[in-house]
Amino acid sequence: MNAWDEHSRSVWMDAQVAPDARPLAGSANADVAIVGSGIAGLSIGYELLQRGLSVVILDRGAIAGGMTARTTAHLAPICDDSLASLLSMREIDEARGFQASQSAALDRIEQIVQRHGIACEFRRLDGILCLDPGSEPSILDDEAEAARRLGIAVVRETGLPLRTLTETPCLRYPGQATFHPLAYLRGLCEAMAAQGAALHPRSAVEEIAETADGVRLSVAGGHEVLARHAVVATNAPVHARFAYHTKQAPYRTYAMAFEIERGRLADALYWDTADPYHYVRLTAGADGKDLLIVGGEDHKTGEADDAPRRFAALEAWIRTLLPDLGRETHRWSGQVMETLDYGAYIGRDPDSRRTYVATGDSGQGMTHGVVASLIIPAMIAGEGSEYAAVYHPARTPARAAATFLSENATAVTNMAEYALPGEIASVDELGPGEGGILRDGLNKVAAYRDVDGTVQLRSAVCTHLGCHLKWNAFERCWDCPCHGSHFAPDGSVLNGPAISPLAPARETS
Ligand SMILES: Cc1cc2nc3c(=O)[nH]c(=O)nc-3n(C[C@H](O)[C@H](O)[C@H](O)COP(=O)(O)OP(=O)(O)OC[C@H]3O[C@@H](n4cnc5c(N)ncnc54)[C@H](O)[C@@H]3O)c2cc1C
Ligand code: FES
């Protein structure tokens, strides 16, 4: 279990992935070293093994314990930021390439499930997009027209058997899918282990350096991995200081699970046109019941710390539609990286010869992670990939210039906080389990009072590029609004791109 899972547990987290894997205990060699063991890193590792290449996969935490353990796993090739938005950002051929690659990723998951007989609830189902009462009805017309231009099958319908939605216009997309993400990755890891993959949890990579004929990775504990190529699949890249971070922005999203009688709601992926949108799916629960998973209430990381209000809003929304919904079983939160044009950045790092990157999940990271496995292993093997151009890491779309400026305003505003007072005057204001920012002379201090009363004081300056941290009361960690790093109250890194822990702060009262 990773440090923050205690306060924010998804429905998947009881499934252990690669429970026998051990931290790196010495130096290692491989054809390819993969940093990060989420859906992206593990899928890339699997495809490299199929080409006869050896892989070592390193993760700072548990295997598949990052955002992949917090997903809701809608496997929807349909661009989740809307097809019309996709077409507004990309040329028609690129948008078609995007949709084709997302569909190919889904097909690849299905093949792997069948090939290895992975019991992970994988199933094809429909995706249903419903008009939110606050949206213009024309939004569905635009979506249907965009689907037509992209060659995507869609059916117009009216009404769902849900209170308040019986007359609502909807679009139904056949051929989407879903699964239990960690059960799938457990099966994938078993298949990889049988092919000789080396998986190392609790083995943080601290530096990646290119050498004359390969790469050298420095790993916590003083170990080293030498490989011919490196793949950085850490969700937010830990190796590049600026290149990607100005082109994507971290958003926090919330999810809850409730018991529901099996058969009460048709098995499908549901989402609506609200902004931020709601998303709903089903998974198997206990005692012959299903669990309904509902998500949404997104906000930019660090710009709100009101999780109880957001969970209450999610619950009110879903109980209005399904008044007979059962008890809540889980609530959790996680982070997605939104890019300028809704596509991930996947491929060889433009500044490197032997380092590849997969980042910019765009809230569609389950399929994007598998798309990365269709592109990067092919590039490493010298085969080329028909999808590479769509996801080229160096692209900065001209049509997204306004978004680029507004997203990067966060870093500028955040830097101004150096001059502002702290949020609390003294640690005495902190109750058990609470955190707050203190001013100490010219410095800002991240102060946390443990449930046993112990106070932890760390610098409130993110070790990535120096932004000021914000307290996340729900997950009891420090979030960086600039590029999405998270730190535990003791200063250790929970989520990249940061690599180094927060500096200690001197005792403050
Ligand atoms: C609530 C929620 C709902 C979502 N719903 C959907 C959905 O329905 N459909 C969909 O497609 N997507 C969804 N997403 C997004 C999707 O889950 C993620 O984009 C995806 O899981 C990211 O996978 P990843 O492999 O890129 O990153 P991760 O799973 O985060 O893996 C990255 C790994 O890198 C490791 N790492 C970081 N730094 C280092 C280091 N220095 N050394 C070694 N290891 C390191 C981390 O520990 C982590 O395990 C959702 C996300 C959330 C939070
Ligand atoms: S994550 Fe980049 S400054 Fe914090």
C-alpha cells in the first residue's frame, strides 16, 4: 500500500499486482529500463518482451500503485473531451488517427485478455453520452456530426430509465469496454514474469543519464541499471524539467462507489455534457450485488480543498437519478494530466537519443497507456508506428495557444505567493490530521499535526521547480498546483514529477 491509500481507497486496491516483486537489491542490466509501473509502463514492458527484448521495470511505490490504481477504467476510444473538441484542435487526419489508435489499444487489451485467460471482468459494452440539463441541446448535434466525420458509429436516442433522465437526448456509442484494471495488470504481470521481466517496486529512479551507447539509471539505495534504452512512464515525466510541463496541467478528480442491485442499471459506460462531466460505470460487488462507480467534480490541482463538498455533490447527483442506490462502499480521488489538444505525448524524447516518454493521459490514460505500448516498443525495435505522428512529444498545437497561456498562468500566480502571508499563524491552530502553511521569515513551511499530536515541518516549496504547495485534507498530503507533484506530510514524494523529498524546516511555533 502507498502512503496516501489509507485515506483514499479505490474499489480496486485490494487486488495485489505482482505481490512477490521485490525492490532492486543490486545493479541490473536490460535492453530497456522502464520507469513507472502503471498501465503505460507495464503495457510497454509486455510489448517489448513480445519482441524478445529484456526489460527491467522500476517503480517508486507499489507495482501499479499510481494513478492506475485510482482509475475508473472506462475503456472508451471516444475522445473523453468530446469529439467536437478534438476536431477543433486537430486536423481531420490526425483526429482519425487518434480514434484509430484508441480503438487499436482496446483491441489489444482484448487480445491479451483472451491470450492469457485473464479474469478481469473485461467486457465490451455501449458508451452513452447524455445531455446535462445545463448544456445547450446543440452540443449533441455537434457530437453526432463530429462522430460522422470521424467514421464513428453512433445512435441517437431519447431517455434512460433513470429519474429525471427519461426524456433526455443521448448518444449511444457501441463497442466501448471496461474491466477491473488491477486484475488485468495482475494477469499481465504474471505473463511478463513468465517471460523473464524484472519488476521492482519501492525502487525510485533518481537520475537518468544517456551514455555513449545506452542509458544509466541511478536508483534509490545506490543501485544502478544499465540499459540500451529508457522509457519514462511516470505519468508526469521525472526526467525533463520543462519540456512537457508547460503543455499539460494537473486536475484532481473524485470517485465514489455504491452498492446497487444487479440488473437495476444496464451495464454501460455513462457520461454527460456537464462541465466538469459526470462518469458512471458498474463493477462486480459482494453478495450478488454490483457496485456503481460515479466520478466527476474535477478541479485544477491545488485550487480547491473541499473534497467533502465535492463528494456530497456527486452523491446528491447520482441519488437523484437512482434513489434506491445502496450504501456507499468507497470514496477516492486522483489526478489526471490534461494536455493542450486532448492527446498524450508519446515517443522518443526530442532532446534524447535513447529515452522515450509517455505522458499527458488527458483523463483517458487507460487507453493512452496502451497506445504508448503500440508506439514505443515498435520505435525501439526500429519498426516505426503508424500512430507516432499523432502523439509526437514535440508538438505544440497552434490552435491551443489560449489554453497554453491560461494553464501556465498557474505557475506565475503561484510564484507570487512567496510574498503572501501564511495560512496559519502557529502550529497550535492545527488539529490532529490537519495541515497548513506557516510563514517563517522569508520562508513558507508545510506544517502537519499527526493524529498522535506530533508536528511535522517541511519546506513548502516543491522540489521540482519551486512552486508553493497546497494542503490536500482528504488525502492528507501536499499537492503542487504547477505540475502535479504530491508529497506526504513527512516530505517524501508520493507523485512526480518531483524526485527529491521536501527539505526539512526548522522548528516554528
Ligand atoms: C479518479 C480517476 C478516474 C479515471 N478514469 C479514467 C477512465 O475512466 N478511463 C481512462 O482511460 N482513464 C481514466 N483515468 C486516468 C487513468 O487512470 C490514468 O491516466 C492512468 O492510470 C495513468 O497511467 P500511467 O501509467 O501513466 O501512470 P501511473 O499509473 O500513475 O503510473 C506511474 C508510475 O510511475 C511511478 N513513478 C513516479 N516517479 C517515479 C520514479 N522517480 N521512479 C520510479 N517510479 C516512479 C509511480 O509510482 C507510478 O506507479 C482516471 C484517473 C482517475 C484519477
Ligand atoms: S510539480 Fe513542478 S513545481 Fe511542483
